Amino acid sequence: MAYRYTIQQHTYHFNTLRELLAKAGPFRSGDALAGVAAADYKERVAAQLALADVPLTNFLTEHVIPYEQDEVTRLIIDSHNAQAFAPVAHFTTGQLRNWLLSDEATPAGLRQLAPGLTPEMVAAVSKLMRNQDLISVARKCEVVTKFRNTIGLKGRLSVRLQPNHPTDDPKGIAASIVDGLLYGSGDAVIGINPATDSPAHVQMLLHMLDSIIQRFEIPTQSCILSHVTTSLQLVQQKAPIDLVFQSIGGTEKTNKSFGIDLALLQEAYEAALSLQRGTLGNNVMYFETGQGSSLSANAHEGVDQQTCEARAYAVARKFSPLLVNTVVGFIGPEYLFDGKQIIRAALEDHFCGKLLGLPMGVDVCYTNHAEADQDDMDNLLTLLGVAGCNYIMGIPGADDIMLNYQSTSFHDVLYVRRVLGLKPAPEFEQWLLKQGIMNEEGTLLPVQDKHKLLQLMNS
């Protein structure tokens, strides 16, 4: 179906919904690299105005990637909940935007609506929004998940403690874990990106994390961010796997480039459930995404990177994950050139994920060759805290020495919790109080030299 809009006697033509979505998005380097961005600001505005008039039902019949060609498209269409969609089925994209910003869109109403929205719908409406709109709507979306604690409650911000080490040295990892716990980080997950995907090596790290969690009775979960096939192999060996991790994308070709498909993820999901390691809930999956992954794999199928990203959330949603996060600035300036583009992309990702019913976190990050710095990340961190982000990353000094990128530190976590009055997950908060790490007001307490966590360093 063709779309058009006239501005000052010039009519702009958009041949497909895929083209319209791409040209309506805010400018970013990845879409320009892919050759799908608007030619100039006027064409972008024309595309946004045309997109605002598109009925939401069009997204159910005109697919950005053909149904027969792509299993992610088939998942989106086949799992669409018509009953949940019914209250907004008569809306255009612009009308959906206005309704989302109104007081009629309550947290309960948004929760009920989520299964009725497709990724393309939420990507489209995000393209019509300013940053404050993305923040306002995302803040109303409450998505709560459970494994050994409760993540995503209003007024709380959780943290993935990320103790990566370039050689996976156990003492180096232990030092970072102790550091993070003593700063109140780690309630989302203690998650390590391993330096090698060797099953024996991953199993060693799993046992290390499990022993720490069990020894100190920490109400959290662990994850080694190895490939899903490695995790499956270790499940069969009854390794202490809490969460199964995988990077995912928004097209079938992208996921093939990761060595996965939906059937493999289903197998991993069922395997993780079979271990029955959760005490409060059974959300057992952890997914990471990021704008630009499909383009970098030459697998974007002509779809803009933000719409591809939203489609990845349909993959995540199928498996009821405990955690999903966009590693927003990790891929590099070829896709998100500077701090402005990174901030916008993060707010879009968080908004789209939350609106689709996902427990969204964000790795507030950038690579050293991007036109960005820690001030940009401070701004983004604060905006995400206001927007109700479920969790962020906690990394020693904000510098991941294994993955070589800049993120957020344990101190950054303290900052955003303090200025916005946010607390850790309730079960983890009680553990921090019991350990004498934090008081009722959320203030860190002086740590005695004989604190039992410090003894871990020498054990």
C-alpha cells in the first residue's frame, strides 16, 4: 500500500509501510548507512504526518517483512491477541499516541493492552513522540517479574552486577562482586560475560556464583552470558543455572546470525524451567538486544533499526523473561553516532519494550570511538530513572575491562536511587539491611574490616 503527504504543494510518496516507518524515524547514523533514512527534515516530517494517519489495523495486514519469509513476522501475527487489541482497533497511529498520553491510559489498562499491540505499532507511535512523551508513557507501564526476588515494582530500581574480567580470574571476579554488593548492587542478577564459551569454563563460573549466593543467602539470581547452546548442554549436566541468556534480534536472518531460532529458544526455555531453581517465580530467561544488530549482520531486510529492535521484543515476549535489556550504545557510532542519538534510542527502546509488556532494563553505555561521554550517560541515566526503568548495569568504575566499553558504575546506581528516591528489590533491600550494608533510608553504612563479605576475597 502506498502512502503520501503534501507539504507546501509538494507531495511526498512512500511506497510501503516499511519505507514510511523508516523515513518517519528521528535521524540516526545506522539508518543513513542502510540507505533507508529520510532525505531531509521535510521528508521526515511528511512521513511522520502520513504515519499518524495510518490505521492500526494496517499493521496486521501489511507486514514489513513477508509472513512467508520470516518466522519473527509469523510469531508477531500468529500470537496477536485480538481481544486485547479491540479497545484501540479503531485508532490511527496518531490517535494511539494521544490516548497513551491521556489519563485514560492507566497502568492497568496498559497492562491489558500489551498483548494486543504489535512491535510495528509501538515503533510507529514512538516515532511520533518527543522524549518527554516516551518517558511519560513508559513511567505508567509496570512490568513485574520474579525468580528469587521481585523486580520492576514502582519506586524501585534494580541493578545487574557485572563483574567481568578479561581472563575470568576468579579472584578478580570475586573482588568486583564484593564491591558491587557492598554498594547495594546485584538485585537484578549477578551476570558475567565469560571470556570464553567453553562449557567447562562456564560451569566453573556457574558454581562459583552459586556458592556465593547460597553461602551468603543472597536473594538474587546468577547468569553466565554464554550462548544458549552452551547453557543447554550444561542444563543436561545439572549445572546450577538460574537464568538462560541469549542475544536476540528482530528478524529471522539476524537470529540465524546469532546461531539461534525460535525452536532453539523454546527448548532452552523448557530446559531452564525443568531445573526449578526459582523460589518466588519462574521467569527464567534473560535477553539482550540493541539497535543496529540486524544491520551489522546484513539482516535488516530494509527495515529501519528501531523497528527491527521493537520486533526483537516480540521474540523476548514469547518466553516470559525475567530480564530484557537493550545494550543501547554498545555496537558503535556506525549505528548511533553520538550522545543525542544514544539517548533517543534508549528512551525509544525502553518505551517500546514496556508498552509490549516486557521487563525492560537499559545498559546506559557507549563505545570510546562514539561522540559521547559520561555526561551524556548521566543525562540518560536520570531520564531512565524518571521513566521507570526496571534495571541498569553496575560495573566497577563504569569501565568494562573485558568488553571494552563504558557503562554505569556502582556509584551511578547510588546517585540515581538517591536523587529519585528509588530502592532495590524488596527482598534484596531486606538482605542489605540485615547485612548492615544499608539503612532504612537507603544510605550506605560504613563497612567493618571483618564484614563476612570481605572474607570472601581471601577464601
